[in-house]
Amino acid sequence: MAAPPLPIIDITPYLPTSLERTDSDVPATAAAQLAVARALHSACRDVGFFYLDVSSFLSREEMDEVLQVGREFFARPQDEKEMIRLENSDGVRGYQRLHQNITQGKADHHEGLDLYAPNPYPPRARFGPLTGEGIGVHGASDPRDATVEKHALRPLEGPNQWPEHPPRLRNTLEQWTEKMKWEEMRGMVDDSFWVMRVIGYPPLPDGMDGISCGEHKDYGCLTYLTLHNSVHLVAVNHIGWPCDASMLRFCDANTFYNQVPARRPVS
């Protein structure tokens, strides 16, 4: 028996584009927000996955630009990408080379650029200095940053690493993450934390013992994905039914695929 299609939920009543309203608009807005909250609750409780329609807040061009700078980075020479490898920071920020990620004992055929919320505290050494030159507080070779001695940093305490090419990548991704943190939500998640992964999936070679990304459960509370048209994603719901969760491109609407790893009801 096939799983039901994933619900598509328009969260416009909660987005900044709908929050500039007069007092007379409050009852209608509150009712619209309640309807969205109920739809989200039902999706989390009954399915575990859903699409968010954010076309009133994000343009198609903004989303496509994020994907494009990722493609351009992964097309750079390998030795250039390795300049910001994970080992240069705290082991979790930077470039993850092809097959470095292991899922259920098999190498995943993808590469990634991993970014985390900036660490507000000074980096601390764990084991002592490594060989090599210093890195900037916000990434390698950034003249805006004061240089710090390269150490074996504690996990999650290092700086994000940014490539030199494409030169607009850093600004594009920083603008993206800032836009996702609109002020109206800060009262709910004031001391928030985020992880952003830009992942490249080259074609699978014939006979490879593995896939682009093995079956797994994401850690954390919520996972939001935006995918290229050619990427196929399958999610398994709480009773074991596979759900086709490929990225939607309907009309001009932009959608995020959302996964609730623990299937926690929200209200």
C-alpha cells in the first residue's frame, strides 16, 4: 500500500511579509496562523514529513543562487577545495571530500561544505598546536579577520571556513542564513543554533558498493532541505511506508522539504 502524498503547507501567516498589519487585521491573522499550526501538527503527528511553501518570502532566484554557488564550488579543482577541509578547523566545519562520510559502514558518494552557527566565544585548544599557518576567526585567508594560531580545536568551537572561489559564495550563504532568522522568531528561539550543509552529488560510478547518501535518521529537532530537480529523495514514515520526497517545482512556488526526525508533535 502506497503512503499518502506529503502535505504542502503555506506558512505565509507566520512570515515577515504578513506581519506588517493593523489592529483590524489581528483576528484574521490569528485565525490563519491557527490553521497553519493545526496543519503542521497534523503533518508531524501523522506523517512526519511535509513541504513548506515559502514563495511569499523567498524568491525562486534566491533559492537558485544558493544552489548555483554550491555547484560552482564543487566544480573547482580538488586541491583548491581541500584548502578548507574539515581538519583545518574543528573537524566539523569546512569541506568534506567525496566518500569521507560513512553511513551504515559504506562510503557515501557525495561531497559537502559544512557550516555552523558562529561560535560566540574565543576558540579553545584541545590537544595543542598543529603545524601550519594561522587561520582567520571567520575562515581561511580572510583579510577582515584577526589571525589566530591554528590549534586542534574542540568540536563546534572553530570558525567556519570559506573558499576563495566562487567569490560570492560567502556573501550568498550568509545572506541566506540571516534571512532565515527573521526577528519575529527570536523571542521563541533566542539562543538558537543552526547547521547548513551544501552537498554535491556526482554521478554514481558503475559497480559502486554504496549510494549517494545511505539511509539514516537526522539528528536535531528539524531538518529543512531544498533540492535540485534531479535529486531523488525517499523518506520512510513511522509505519514503514516509503514516501516520495523529491523536491517540488510547482508553478513559481518555492518549497522546502521538512523532516521531523523524532516525529514530535508541535503546537
